[in-house]
Amino acid sequence: MDMECPYCHTPQTEVTNSRPTLSETQIWRRRKCLNCKEIFTTHEVVDLSHLVVIKKSGKSEVFNRSKLYSGIYGATIGSKTPEREKVVEKITREVERELLFLKRKRIMSIEIADIVLNKLRKTQPATFLRFLAYCKDITNESQMRRELSKYVFGDGLPRFARDDESVKVVMGMDSGSSPE
């Protein structure tokens, strides 16, 4: 199927140049309309709409990139990450790429959350903690510590996760609060 020209809306266009983007998750194409001769650019991405996500409730829904992006973005709120949108977009693309490599038609939402968490723990420790608290429905410090123990780094938890103050800040406790 031909791409419709955005200028004259004719479907007669040709690809004059094509290459993968730096992230290798898109194909950049330069196109020329055979009718009006205008040149335009398109970006081709893989569609994950074949992937069915099974929610905690058991309900199924088609994979929604916007939900993935907004979940990660929400966990960055309050962080001092420079160029937050670029970081979130990069992680979203990495997760999408991993989902493609799995070659599955169905996946549990918690499996997607684990993929996100493994990406975040390497580069965004504060966002990792907030996303963990959100997606695992953590309500107290002991639950947080139990979940953190599942994401062991080498000889133990990462330095930020060993810090009582970091956990308390994520849990919304002040330094004087006692764990539940």
C-alpha cells in the first residue's frame, strides 16, 4: 500500500531514501509525491497492537504505548532528571524492543512492570523506587524492602536502596516515622 501525500492526498508516492534511526526502533523514510512533486518524511514503527496485556484483575486489553509511557513518566515526577521526556521515551522504546524480542501474543502487566523496573534500576534509581512503589501497590516500608530484595545488585541491594532515608522518602514518611 502506498503512503498518501500530506499535500495533495494522492497515494502515488515513492521512497527516495530510507534508513534506521539511531534507536533502531524506527525507519526514517524520505518520500516524494509523484503527483505534486513535494517531498516529505515518514517514520515507520513496529505496531505492538497484536500484544494482549493481562491485567492484575484478569481483564485483557491491547497493549497501549501511551499507558506505558505515562506510567514511567509519572514515576519521574519530583525527580531532578534533566530532559525527563527524552529519558522516558528512551526507556519506553527499550521496553517495546524487549517486548518484540519476546515474540509473544499475551503478557501479564506485571511482566511489563518487571521489564521497566530492570531498565530503571540501572540508570534512574529514584524513578525505580517510585515505579516499584506504584506498580507493586506498596503501602509501607517493610513491603518496600521485601520488593527491593527481588532486585538484588551483585552483592546485595544498590546503595540507594540500603539508605533508610531513600525508602522513607519514596514511602512518603518523614525521617521521624517508624516502619509499619
